[in-house]
Amino acid sequence: MRPSVLPFLLPLYLLPGSSGAQLNINLGDRSIKVNSGSTLECSGSVIISNAASRIWLNGLLRMNNPSTAAFNVTSGGIVNEYTGTGSGVVWNMNQAATYSIPFVNGSAQAIPLVITPTSAFAGTRDVSTATYASASNNTPAPFLVGNTQINGSEGSALMADRFWSLSSSQLMDATVVFNHGTSEDAAAGTTAMQARQWFLGTWNNLAANQIQTGQRQVTGTVSFAATNRHWVLAQEPGVLIAPRVFLDGPYVSGTGMMGDGLRANNLIPLAEPYTALGVPMSSYAWPPIQASVLTITGGNAIVDWVLVDLHSSVDATQRVMTKAALLQRDGDVVELDGISALRIPAPAGTYYVAIRHRNHFGCMSAAPVALSGAVTNLDLTQPGTATYGVNARKSNNGVMTLWSGNVLRDTMLKYTGSNNDRDPILSAIGGSVPTNVITGYALTDVNMDGSTKYTGSANDRDPILSNIGGSVPTNTLTEQLP
């Protein structure tokens, strides 16, 4: 009688001393475990296409194949959660191309580490990478890492619960994309994340060219050395503020809220629009929002993007930080998740706070505001909140709104004469047929209903005339920002 066959395939365990196997690895529906002290060496490819398949990596997986296709992974991946030394993936990355290491965490969430060397190398350039999840208090810390503090304070609330270790047998620069899983979020959230490297006794930020590209992903340029360098993703220490402001263009006094016509017509861009308009920003590249943020309805529905500026309390003309944010119908200015209080990566202190919009005049607090890690409210919709300058806001049935109609994005609202804000509206609809209407996300859409109109009901020309006084078309209005 033939022996029975097990109804499942057992994992393949490689014991110490199992190094040197030159092969292609096709896991199929199997898993492999590389024990501590072992090395699995592959000169071909690793193929993983089953969600249940894993390479459980407590030892080393050495990829001698320099092809970026050496990992062919459609599902499953590499679990590398060993907290000791001598674990990880060593890959010969001698091409100026993109290498993606298909790490997954213990919850099977994909957390790939993507490395793109800036130049090719003639010969072998072994890049060693390892990662493991930490507890919420950032323990255990990597070998030789002395603390998990950010700017002298315990960083556990700001750090994602995951460490990385990177090194290279040859000095090189590369673009690296770090990812962490949803179960590994920092307690403070996922905004304003930076990759930080342990170096000379402290966690240092990536260089200024770092880019936060997503809620759980940070990309930046990394210099590889022959010694291990440890990395973590952490929020920039920042201040929390909950501003409130109304834009006059979409404001409806009958509801006490703004209209969300841009959102309802799917016109709000996922990426902040101000960089494309040439507006000076801070050294940060604020990430795009998730499409789901724009599905929120009611009072928390998103009206548009705004900018929140912090100005020096000593010199109000000096802007020290600009943060892209979202504006809800009820006036709340919130984080890029569409809900949370706004975190601005700046040290605790006192700042003048200004809010700007792409076709409305901005306004600023009359005095510096004390900001810290606790949420500070600033309600610019209330007449009792003093603002910088004179006549910085419009009174609308007892509620203060920002002046609309700044189509040319300068500091003066004009209806006639050179560089007026009315003519661009006529030009946008064609210039010769004033009854034409165009739709889209445009500076000329003063009332922000999703269309640009020159005549007729709800047109975008009349608010400009109204805001300069209504009866003397040569009047002007000046923005009140330093």
C-alpha cells in the first residue's frame, strides 16, 4: 500500500551551515524559514505568488543576482522581525535602478523597502537591509543605539513602531522609500513624518530633499556607509492648532456654512495646488490626500485647500513655516486626513498665525499666539478675534469671512483699470461671449461652485464689485498681511 501524503506542505527550515546554495527559489504554496546564524544564498530569482507564502528570516538571505527582477513577488513576502544582529537581506545592487525588497510585517501588511542607487558600480555592491517592529515604547532598540529621543524628549509618541538597518559594502548614495504598517503608527499620528538616522548619538533628519509621499511612507536621499546605520520614521516635533475661518465666496449665511460645490463636483485636487501656482512653501513637500477624504459630507465636508502660516513673534514679516491644510464647510481647518487638528512642524512658542486661500485675501492674528503640543483654538470667524491690519475681513451678518475675488493673486482687489480681477473671468470663458460658462477648479471661480460665470445668477464678477464697495467701480481693497 502506498504511504499517505500530508494534506499540507511543511515549511522548509535551513539550519546553521546551510549557506552557499546556488538556486532559483520558487516558493509555490510553501514557506521557508532561515534560522539565526544561517545564510540562504541565491544566484537566481525568488518567486513568491501565494499570499500564504513567506520567507521567515532570522538569518540572512543573500541575493547575488543584481537584476532588479531577482524578486518576483505578486503576493506574500519576507518576514524579517528578528531583533538580534545577523539577520536581513543582502542584495548585490550594482545597477542605477530600482530594487524593491518585499518585506511584510507580522500582520502580513506589505512594507517594502525600495532602494534606487544613484549610480551603477562595476563589480559587487552588497547592500544589507534589515527591519523589525518595536513595541510602542520603541523597545528593543537596535544594537548600539543609545536612546529613542527626539530633540531631547522621549520619542515613543512620535516614532512609528519599526526600525530599519541599512549598510553597503561600497559607499553609495541612493533614494530610499521607507514604509510601515497601519498597526505600527506613531501615537501622534502619521503626518509630517521624516526618516531619521541614528548617527553620533542622536536621531538626525534626512537632508532637506526628503519628501513625505504618503501617510505611512517617506522617501529621501540616503548615503550608505560600510557600517550599519539605523533608521526610524518619526513625526517632526510640532505644535497643534485648530483654526477656524470662512471664505466669503462659498459662504451661505442662511446655513452658517460654506458650500462644497468643488468637492461635490469632484474638482478638488488630491495634491495641494499652491506649489503649482508658484506660492513659496516651506522645505516640506506635503503629501497628497487620500481620495476617501473627499467623500465626507455634511459639516465636515472639505471645501478646499488652504495655507496656514506661522510668522515670527519678533518680526511679523518673517514667515517661518507654511503648512498646507484642508478647510471644512463648518470653517474648521484640519489635517490632511480631513478630520484631525492641524500639526505644524515647528517648535513650541509664540507665532503670528495667518491663513491664506488661492483666490481670497488672507488674514493674520493681530498678536502672536502661544502654540504647543496641546491644541490651541483660533477662531477667525468671530468679530471679537482681532486681526492684523485694518479691515482684514468682511462682516457677513455678524460672521467674519475672508474677502473673495483675488483672481490675480496679488495684494489688491480691483474691478477696473490695469491688473484688475474682473477681466480674467471674461477671458477665461472665451473673451467675446459673456454668457459662456466653463467648469473646473479655477482661480476665476470666485464663489467656488465649480463653474466660472461672467453674467447671470451666481456669477463670479459681481462679488468683486460688491467687495470694493458696490457703487464706485474704481475703488480698491488691499490685503492686510505684512
